[in-house]
Amino acid sequence: MSATCSASSAVPPPRRPSGAPLAAGASPPCRSSAARARSRTSAARTEPARDPQGDPVSTRITQVIETLEAERAQLASEIAELQGRLEYVEVQLRSFRDHAAQLPVTDAPASPSPEKARHTKRVEKASRARKRRAEIKPLRRDLVAEVVAFLRAHPGSTAGDIARGLDVSASTVSAKIKHLTQVGQVVKAQRGYALPPEAEAEGGTETATD
């Protein structure tokens, strides 16, 4: 077939009358290369364009259209749901506003004047300060009575002995003894200090009575 067609391409075949049947054993004449090229070009023009994956472009466009329509339907459903919720909130809001409008109006408590507020703060601050001082301040000791009692129990004690015995400073004891000596409640002894005889007698009488 190919050899015959090659030979025929050089010599054009004889023309057959229109409508006359082929002779027995005769084959149809081969088309020339130009005719075959024109046939292939015509077939390529009529074939639909295809995308790189081999699917027709029309199929891809159809898929995009279907996807967009599905997304539009989903958005429409969500909008309808949100619209229903919005209407519900509007109804509740109107109901509560109507209820609030029917409530009696109460006056807000009047705020104190700035001057009164400052006075109240000063009083509270002073009260807290007094309370702190009362908690911190130790109980006052009657050192005069303690010194007299110590000398009655330990006559001849020095100021240092009394300070150590009473657990107070020596200067404080010296000041107290100086005052007691001036008023006659304490006298100087050969060593240290002692009570006068009348005070010793009163102390002995009280001890015997007790």
C-alpha cells in the first residue's frame, strides 16, 4: 500500500467518471501529502481544546461553576440562620427595654461633700494611729515602787545592782535613787543604798502582819 502510494504520488492517477464503481481488485487512489496535511489541520480545528491535564476546558469551567454555586448556597443558608438569630435578639431587647421602662425610678444615694469626706478620712486616720500606738507602747512601770521593794529585800545594793536586778538602764536607776534620796525615802549606806529605819520598820510590820 505504501509503495503504491509512493509511486502514485509522482504520477497522478487516471480520473474515474463520477459515480462509476471501482474495477474488481482495484484499490482507491492514494491522497497526496498536501491533501493529508489539510485533512489533519481540519481535524485539529474541529477537536475541542484540552487543558494540560487532558480534561476539556469546558469541563473545568463547569466544575468551577458548580463549586461557586455550592458556596453561594452555603452562604445563603448561613445568612438565613444569622437573620433568624438577629430577629430573636431584637425581640428580647425590646422586651427587656419595655420591662425596664415600667420599673420605678429610685434616686441614687447622694455622695458626701468633699469637705465632709476629708474630715471623715482624717478622723479614721487618727483613730488608726492611736490604735497602733496603743498596741506598740509598752505598759509603764512604777520604778519608784520597784526600787524601794528591791532595797527592802536587798539593802546596801548599788545603783548597778538595782539596775541589773530590775533589768533597766543604770542611768534610769540613778535618776530614781537621786529623787528618792532627796525626798528621804532612800538613804546612803556604807555600801550602796538602803531604806531609812522608819521605812524598814514599816516594812517589817507589814511583813509580820501579812
